[in-house]
Amino acid sequence: MTALDPRTPVIIGVGQYVHRADTIEHGLEPVALMERAVLAAAADAGLDGPPAADAVRVVGQLSWRYGNTPRMLALRLGLSPRRLDYTTMGGNSPQTLVNSTALDIQSGLLDVAILSGGEATRTRSRARKAGVELPWPKGPEGDEPTIIGEDLEMHLQAEIDRGIYLPVRIYPMFETAIRAACGRSVDEHRDHLGRLWAGLSDVASRNPYAWIQQAKTPEEITTVTDANRMIGLPYPKLMNSNNDVDMGAAVIMCSVEAAGRLGVPADRWVFPHSGTDCHEHNFVSHRDTYSRTPAVEIGGRQALELAGVGIDDVSVIDLYSCFPAAVQLGAASLGIDTATRQWSRTGGLPFAGGPWNNYVMHAIVTVVNDLREQPGEYGLVWANGGYATKHAFGVYSTEPPTGGAFRHSKPQDEIDALPRRELALPADAAGKATIEAYTVMFSRDGAPELSIASCLLADGRRAWGTSTDVELAAAMCDGEWVGRAVELDAAGDIHIT
């Protein structure tokens, strides 16, 4: 390897930890999962323990509120870093954290950084159900970490008022828009999703860190049963992200100079070549269409261009895979044919596990290990937060970037200039409308109970329609309703014309 700029950022160690506690008492708190992942990352780098780090950086959590989570992790590791950093919420956060850390190392702000994240949602949920108070610690009030990332507002009050603010309700609507744009029938598209997700489960079956390691057939994924109940049409349970997991992951990053000082062999090094961070129009209501993600097109293209490669030069890919719509949107935007190319390295959030914001750290760990086995190849990670809203990209390789420089951009101005739709409030939208996307939400007993539709008015504005009429909900489960003419009343309720 030719001489490198000593400030070149490099990943030297990666680790994962999956905990399957038999009982609540044997469950581990999130920081304990992170600790084990960091220790695994240190061992992966050939170190006797975690290196003295300038920063401990943690992905924003949901399963337990510590106060200052990075401090809790640093204490468990016996470290005294001068920086304790914590990300904003969103599945894009792990890749954004790698991007920002690479920039900080390159600029000289940091020399060694430990990145980690973990969730113990499975244990926390079991404890709540059993009425058990967990003895997990919390830090003192007023002790807060430094926040990294953009805390993006993603909900209009008009959306909240109609219950349009949960991923399980919004991604299924995207799916119907994608189906219509592709020109598939309902049955054809269901079969397409079964094949897509069966491939994802097959990857998980070969991933030793996946939560669900049994490959599923397309029929098992698409057939509605008591164990695979319909959540939001057209997604049964197996097509939804699985956050009922206890998992942690960690990445150790440093400068090339520090890697040499620590004695980490060069064959463990993986370089971040480039990264981008961006987002679609904040609010789902303002998206021009639900069958495209232009921010993925622009952000992904720029990340590849900054690395000096094209998508066909990348052999190791992990696309964010919370729901099938996300995969299809991302793949189309990046120019990836999911029928012929590898697109997941873990098995995704439904099968490998979806530990809230931290899934992508597991993806980065996996991609790093894959690249070590394929020296000189390129890897691409796409991270997504919100409703296909917030995006972060990273390009990686065992070969150093040209000139040793990590390159980064935020193409937000270009994205913000793209077309957006106006939202008509119910009182202004009463009358005829056309459904552009929809879903039907089901009860836990398997009955359709709530219809949600994004509708277009004659003047091109968007209007939301909902209905709790169970007969309408049942009717909308039959056939294709995209393109169907409906009537919206002044309260925003849907009526069949």
C-alpha cells in the first residue's frame, strides 16, 4: 500500500452481539449489548480491549432512556473520552454517524472513535407484558450528550389528525403506488413481493447474527395465517420490520496514523470512500409521487460519483429493507435490478432484525467483513429514516480512496427545488377525487377496520381520506383501487361513488 495521508479515516474493527434471553431476568440492558459489541469489535481489530478513544458515539435509542447513553457505555468500557455524542432518531443515523466521524477524523478533530448502538426491545416488551420493573440504570438529570444529526420534523398536523404517521400505515400506501406504476395486477404484485422477501429471508438464513434464520418460501410470506396476520394491506406480518429483538453492533474508526500506532494489521482496514446525507420533502403530503424517491437518486448518485465508481462497479450492497416498498424505491433509484443482483447482506429488518434506528450499523459491520473477504471490491450501504424520508449513503473498500480523502456532500438544495404537491385540508377537498395510493389496516383479530387513501384532486392537489366503515375497508381489500374515483366529504371521510 502506498503512503497515505495520516489523517485518512479507516475502520479497523467491527462487532455484533445478538442476545436470546430465555427469561426476563437473563435479558441484557441496551448498553450491555453495546459493550459486548464493542469488545467484539476490539477483538476483531486484534486489540486486547477497546482503545482509548477521543469519542464514544451512540445511535439514538428507543428501548431504554439512560439520559447520557454514551457516558454509560464509556463507563462500562472503562474509557474517559473527551466527546460523548448521541444521534438524532432515524434509521439513517448509523451511516450518518460514520460519515460525520470520517470527516472529524480527516479534519483532525478526532483520532479514535467508538461507534455503537443497541436495543433490548424484546426484553423490555416481555417485562412490560409481565408487569416486571426492570432494574436497569439511568443517568442523573441534566447530564446530556452532544447531539449529532438533523432532527427533521416529518409530521403535519393534518396528517396526525387522520392517523397518518406510522410506518406500518405509510409504507403499505407507497406499495400500492409502486404496484400501479409498474402495471402489475394485485395478484402479480403479491407474487413479486413474495419472491423479493423470500430472497431476503434466504440471506438471513446464512447470517449467523440474524434474528430469524429460517428461510421462507414466497408462499409462506404472502399467505395470511394466524402467525402471519395481515397488518396493513398488502403487508402481512412477515413483510414488516421486526423490532422485537435484543441486538447490538459497534464500529471502531480511527486515522491511518492511529491504526498503525495501535498495531492493527492493514488487512483489517476498510476505508470509507465517500458519503452523502439528504432527505426527501419533509412531509409525506408534499411528495410529488409515492412511486419514486428522487433524494435517493440524487444522494446515491453523488455518493458513487464522489468515490469515482458507478453502481455496476459495486459488488457488495445493502439496501435498507424495513418494508418491501423501501427496497423497491431504493433499488429503482439506484439502478439495481433486485431480480438479478445481490442487494442485501444481512437479511434486512424483518429477518436479520430491526433494532429501531441501529439496523444499518449491523449492515455496515457485515459489509466491512464482506469486503475483507473480497479485497479491492466496493461496498455500498443505503440507510433510511422516517417514511423513505431521510437518507444516508456510504461507499467502502479495502483500497484507500484516491488521495486518501474521504469525500462527502449534502445535495439538499437540489432536492428542495424539486416539485412538491400542495395539501388540501378536508373542508377544501370535499367532492370528487381519485385514489393514488391506499391501505387498509387490520385489527389483531384479522379484520379490516380502517381505510386510508391518498387522493388527487382535479387541480393536482393531494387530499387525505380515511374511513372506519368496515364494509368499505373490506371492499378495498378486493382488487385494485389506485385510480378509483371516490367522493370525499368535508370531514375527510371516503365514500364510494
